[in-house]
Amino acid sequence: MAVKRKGGKTLKPIQLDLPYPPLDCIGCDLQSAKIIFPAYTSAHSELTAILQYIYHSFRFGCKCDRETADILVGIAIAEMHHFDILGEMLLRLGVDPVYTTGLPATPFNFYSTCAVSYSKSVRKMLMDDLSGEIYAAESYDKMLCKLCNEDVAAVIARIKMDEELHVQILKERMRVLFCDCNCGCR
């Protein structure tokens, strides 16, 4: 999965070069579906992360920081891959991957973008993105403690590894952008 920018630059997902466990062995398991569903479309979900990264990439592009914008798009592409995996896994687990904030789906719990950070400050955007990645990794850890289905747990553990990579990349980008050159931290 890659995205071609205007001007011909191809952006690839920022994720570990490790395969994701196969989904074909996953069957109906409503308990596992309830555990992982929040990662799909809750306030702090892959969908929220995708929307936030794309919005922040627009803002960085307008600030003439194409490098940071491209990093954010690369992370968003990885989050899209996670979203795709979670959606397929939910189907295999026996749940319709609708855009609601919980199970069962009701007319009152449709997904909302209210948790997307619409920050405009460079520092605040990256802090919000970093906080989201830390929260995601911690949430996946909590899911792993609850999951009894080893096949589902393997997929969640692999996704969590990408989230931890995103934490490292965002921290490094913040060091590059905000570190005082005289402090010796580069």
C-alpha cells in the first residue's frame, strides 16, 4: 500500500518490515470481537488516528514542512492497514465492522470525529499524535491481557509493534524540530 504525491514522490506505510499473522484461521468469537472493537472505531481508534494524521499532514504542508507532512502520511497509511486488518478480523469474528463506537451497534453510538485533534500549533499537533500512539500501544497491551484467542492476540501484538515504532519516529521528529542546537541533544 503506497500513496503517490503530487510531483511523483511515493509515500509508503511507516511500519516494521515484519509480516502480519494470517487471518484465515480466525473464526467466530464474539468475546474477542468485543475486546478489539474499540481499536477499530472508538474515540481513540485507528480510524481517529488516520483522520488526525491526514489533517495534521495538511497543516504541516501549509507550513512548508513537507518532510513532517510526509512522515505523518506514512504513519496514516500504516494506520489504514491496521484499520483494514481490524475490519476483516471483526468480520471473521462474526461482527459487522460498522462505524460505531461500540457493540452492539445502535442508532446512538455512530462514530464521531469529535476526538480528532484539530490543533494548529506544530508542537501541539505532534504532541497529540505522540499521545495517541502511546495510548494505542497501551490499549493494545490491555487487549492482549484480556484476549484468550491466540490467533487474534498475535495480530494485535503485531499491530502494537507498529504503534511502538510510531512513538519512536514521532519522538525523533520532535527532537529534530524542537531541540535547541546548543543543548547537545542531537
